[in-house]
Amino acid sequence: MATIKSSFMCLAQVFHKRLLPSVNQFSYQVFYICFDISKVKNLCLKFFSLNRFNLFSFYEKDHGKRDGSSLDGWIKKLLLENNINCKIEKIFLMTHPRVLGYVFNPVSFWFCLNNEEKLIAVLAEVNNTFGENHNYFISNADYSEIGENQWFEANKQFHVSPFFEVKGIYKFRFIFNQNKIAASIDYFSNSGQKNLLTQVVCKKTDLTSKALLQQFFKIPLMTIKVVFLIHWQALKLLYKKNKYIPKPKKLTKNFTINQ
């Protein structure tokens, strides 16, 4: 059995379609880095640095407790504190790197694998533009392998879009293997009406200085582009007279387990 490399890049197409109260959709290209969190110290290239400025960089303080402490220790403790005792041997983090020192990750994915490198669980680490974050943990009740066509439900408990209330249900689907990486997150109202479709489909490639430079010139200032597109789409929704919903007070607990 082929072993998944400890680090690589994911060239991704992001698709987003809002169905209610008015239709609005877009698709754009981004890229992620994906790596075994226990081997984060090995992330070092000419144009890529760990916890220091470079053309591209990864800072441990951008995730977990946001204090620069061990991310490997953070996620393992988080799973333990929430009585998640599945046999996880490897955890891969897929996230945007900093570009020229700046990053915003709408969602980062922590893919949890067993000793056969089968996908057992996923932690979706969601951020909003107000500087808040929330974690959605997805798995089967018996921690068996997550199927490629399997959907999971979790209550929405975090404010992301100012045009949707913090109510309803998310439906998640994930693929993570040697050949393909993909994530789907759809949003439904409590009545079962579909409001939003989101999909990320990735193509794996080696994490090299050459590949990073190619992406820098192909998608200049990518992480700024992500934030710009978020606000641009918000302006379009306001123009279409979608109701603006003020941000509610965030829940004390920032961890939600699927139903």
C-alpha cells in the first residue's frame, strides 16, 4: 500500500452557491498546504518558513489555541477532552499558508487517519471575519472508515455569514486518500430547505519551491484575494437586498460533534 507523503500542496477549485433568499454563486482557484501535523517542524523550503516571515509561511499560532503552542498536542487533547477515543495514528492539516505574512482561512481541515491511512474523522476548523473560530468534528459513531459518498449532519452553532442566522443544519462529505481530496459542506434550514452549497476539490502536487513560486505568480496575494472575495460577495448580496443579520454572541463552547 502506497503511503501518503508527509507534506504536499493541494491545488483547489472552490465552488459556492447560495440558493436563498436570492441565488448567488461563484467559483475560484486557491491552493492549500497539507501535512502530517506531527512533522510540522520539517516544513522548511527556500520560499517557505515555519513561524517566521517568508514569501510563504506557516505559523502555529494561526490554529489551535492561537498561542503558538504544539498543534499536535492541541488536537490530541481536544479529542481526548471530548471523549473521542478512536484509533487515530496520523493527522493531516490542510490549510492556506501565509502569503507575505498574511492569511485568512475560512475553513481548515484536520484529516484523522488510522494505521491503514483510512479516513476515520475530520475536524473542520472554521473562522469568521470577526476573529472568531469554531470546530466541527465529524466521524461515524463507531469510528469506522468514512465512506466517499457518506454524508454527516451537525447543528450550525457558529456565525459565519451575516446573511444567515445561527440555526439549521450543516451536511458534510469528505474524501481523503492517495488519489483524491475533496470536501462538501451544504447548509439547510431547520425545515430541511437547502440554502447553501460549498465544495472544495483538490489536485495533489509536490510541495516544492518551484511549485510555490508557480502558484504565487498564478494567484498573486492569494490570501488577500480570499478576503476580498468574501466582502465582494457580501456587497453583491446587499445589492440584491438580502437581509443583514448582526453577529450574535458567540457560544462559550467552540466544539460541535456531528449527530
